[in-house]
Amino acid sequence: MQKMNRCQKCGAADRYSSGDCRPCAQRRALVYQKNNDRSAYKLAWAKRKRGFVKLNPEEYRQRQRAANVRWRREHSDEAKAAVAKWKRENREAVRSQIQARKARLMKASGTHVGPDRLARSAMFGDICWICEYEPKAAMDHVFALCNGGANWPANLRPICNSCNSKKARWEQQGPKTLQAIIDFKIKARDFGLKRNANVLEGKA
């Protein structure tokens, strides 16, 4: 008959590889926490956790998802408040998520994050890239997603509300070449310069 491995302390049949059963292991952990620095205990726990994650990545992800769902269900008001606060403090990240979802629906290539949008906007001085006068109100895809454009940061430029509306209506007519986009920009910019000059002179 095979000899049964028992707990080294209480003699229970169900034991861990360390030699202790679950209750004895828990008591040993409490004693360790009491007699040692809490940070050292956390460091040892983190080391064991990293080993588990490395050996069982899929199981760890499932556990994390289940824990997150359980926490959100038990703390729904707190979760909603945290999400609302994050959205207020990370508006560009929220906009990038919306654009990424739109790009996936249109099967467009590329992706970007909030800092990419801020960097592209700062590159153009936070001024509309078409009229070169009005402040930025949104980020525009030079080659529209609906016409096969990419969602990479290189395709993003700041745009004002007026130019964004005009360009959106123009793009609905079909795919545009680079030269057509340049001609549209020059025409819109020149029109904006004349309008702004008339406003400054008091003619309109």
C-alpha cells in the first residue's frame, strides 16, 4: 500500500507540496506577517504570483475577468463614478477609443492612443490644418476612414468644426486623391482668409 503524505504539523491527509495543510499554511502565513515586515511579505507574494501567471496565463486572465465582473456588480455606483472620472480626465484617450471602434467597424488599418492625438495636434499648433485660423475642435483623418483611410497617427490633423463639416460632406461623394485633398484645403483656406479679412475690416 502506498504511504499517504500527511501534514507535518497536524497530520491531515490533504496537504500542499510545502508539507502543510491549508489551515496550517494560513496560520503560518499570519505568523510570518506578524513577525516580518509587511512589504517583505508582499514582495514574496508578488514573486509567487508572477510564477503562477507565467505558468497559467489563460487561467489568470479568466480569474481576473471574473474578479472584475464580481467587483463591478457589487460596487456598481463606485464603478460608474470611477469610469466617469477617468473619462473626464482622459478625454483624448476616450476619443481615440471611439475612433478605434469606428476603424474596426470600417476594417481600417492602424491604431493610435491619446498621447498620439495630442502630439499631432501640437505639431500643427492646435490650429485647424485646413483654414489655418480657427482653433482645434476635433482630430480629422486626412484620408477619411469611410474612403479607405488608415487610423495611424500620421493620418490625423487638428480641424475646426466648420471645416470638419464641409470636409465630411465633400468626402461622402467618394474616395479622394491626395491632390484633390490639397486642392480642397487651398480653396477652403483662401475662402476663410477672405472671410476673416472682411470681418476684420467690418464689411461682414
